[in-house]
Amino acid sequence: MSELLERRWAVISERGSEATDLNYEEAHALMHRLTNERVHGLCIVTNEAARHFLREGSTASQLKQPTPARN
């Protein structure tokens, strides 16, 4: 079976993980819908890469916030 038909694809954005366990056609359709909703930073990656890129429910802005200095 082709990898594109396997449920191994995820869509990520600047907001974090949008969806996982998609086949490539579903991921492409979701990217198209989110593009029309003006969601930025969209990318189709493997489920494994999505797990390493951003934790579920996190956003890019949360990851970039500086840690407060400790005295």
C-alpha cells in the first residue's frame, strides 16, 4: 500500500497540531480548508514529526514565551 493512503499524516500550523492520523488526501483537504480560514504556517508532516514539533494543544507563541528569571 502506498504511504499516501496510510493514516500516518498530520497537519500542523502556527497554532499547533490541527489533526493527526489522516491519509494524505484528507491532510491536503484540511490544509486547503484552513488556508481559506486564513490559518498560517500550515504544513503536512508525518504523525511522528508532529509529535516532535509541537505538543498537542500547544501553540507556537506559548513555546516562544521567555521563562521568567529566578532570583
